[in-house]
Amino acid sequence: MKKIQAHLNKEIISTNDSFAKTLHQKSSFGEKIGEKIQYSLSEALYLVEKKKIEVLQKNKILPFEELLKKLSRIDKKIQIKYPVFKDLREKGHIVKTALRFGAEFRVYKKGTKIGKAHATWIIFTEHESKNLSWHEFSAKNRVAHSTKKKLLLAIVDEESKINYYEISWIKP
């Protein structure tokens, strides 16, 4: 199968490959921006690892490790965010960025079509060595509550193993 060719230009990875449009419709990878499909950094890494796309910069194909290194300069948390993205995608969830909410990802349950239903969770990722203050925790909880989503904390350890903690409001 032919790989999609996407291009890294500054901080954006995009393509106008027709197979990318098909993959977007079928599996919700990327966002349609005009005539192009634009990928989040985590999506691009995942698709490179799965051998669905190759990312080029100045007509040079970037192998996974080199791409990861370049993306680490763009996003300092990519080493923590990517394992979470990969884990959730492999469990069948649709994972999209949540920058406008001030979080890393928004996650749709398995089988959900984007546009037909809202994301269930908003995710914040942290390394296990980082201490989260009550103030930071409260701020994350407020973001989730104001967006009508459940808060999911993804804590990544040294071996890239992930523990998820779902936080939701209850009325006693």
C-alpha cells in the first residue's frame, strides 16, 4: 500500500493526498483545512509509526526517531503526550487536540463519529515525577466541568506506562 506523503512546514504537518482524505473520513485522522488534511503532532507520529504516512521536510523523509526529535522542539511535552495518544487510539478511541480548552486532548468513545456527538473526556497528561498542586488540579477540574466533559488525568511513568484517573463531579 502506498504511504501518504505529508509535509512538515514550521509547526504544521499537512497533505493534500487523496488517501489522506479517505483515511480522515474513515478513521478521523487529521482535520480538513481547505483542500488539505492537517495532522496534530501526535497523529503524525502515530501514522508514521503505523507506516500509513511518511513526513517530509525539504523533500527528505523523516524517520520516526528524527521526526520525534524535531517535534520535541515544537512541543516540549510530546514525549509524554504521544504514549497517551497511541494508547487511546489503540483502544479504539478518537483522540483530538484540545488546545482551545487548555488541555492536551479531547477523547471520543469508541464508535463515536465526530460531529455527531461530543467528546466524553478532556485529558491532561503529566509525568509521574511532576507534583500537581491542588490549585492546578482545581483549574483542570473547572476546565472539564465548564466544557461538560469528564476530566481524565493520564500519568505517564519512566517506561511510558500510563495510569488514567477519571474525575467527575457528583452531587451528594
